[in-house]
Amino acid sequence: MTQSTPDPRDVLPLSPAVFGILLALADEDLHGYAIMQRVGARADGSPRIGPGTLYSAIRRLLADGLVEESTNRPAAEQDDERRRYYRLTGFGRRVAGAEAARLEGLVRHARRSRLLPAESVAAGHP
């Protein structure tokens, strides 16, 4: 029997750069430079990505069906026609969610192993 919908877990684990790109696209369609800015702006210690890493990753993400070029563009006076905008596909969103769940499980295990402190319920964490 052939599976019609691919399992997102089949492409895990993701590299930090790829996961960062998917996270950047989770909220809105972005062009390449905006993706680099969004990834670099996170204060969680994630590495910044350069143009070479970004565009080679985007080529793979396009080929694997995790992102697609977007036809949604800003108003002409705010746009540069040379920019290509990207968005997550449904499969890409499922892959990003599966990776987030995988990482969350690793963090839970690290807490149980006392490699990280237990989360504080009083601090508003579950």
C-alpha cells in the first residue's frame, strides 16, 4: 500500500539553518533577505545564516516541497520586482511542527536527566 501523504518525521532532524528558515516563514511570506534578518534577529543563540547557506537551503526546501514561491507581494511602491517571496507549504508547516516536537522531547529528556533545571510553574511555564 502506498502512502499518499509523506510523513514529516521522514525528513527529520533538520539542520539549525533549515529549521530557522521554516520558523521565519511560519508567520508570513518573506523574501530572502528578510528571512536572513528574521533568523539573525532571534535572541536564542541560533547562528546567523549567510546568503550562500540561505539560497542553497531554499533550493532544497523548494525541491522537497516544504516551501514554495509566493505570489503575494507588497504594494508596488514597497516592492522590488527582483525579490522572490517564499511561504511554507502545508507539508513544510507539518515538518516544522514535527521538528519542534522532536526538540521539545529532547529538552524534556534533558530536564529529567538534570542537564537543565526543571521548568518553574510559577514563572508561567507549563
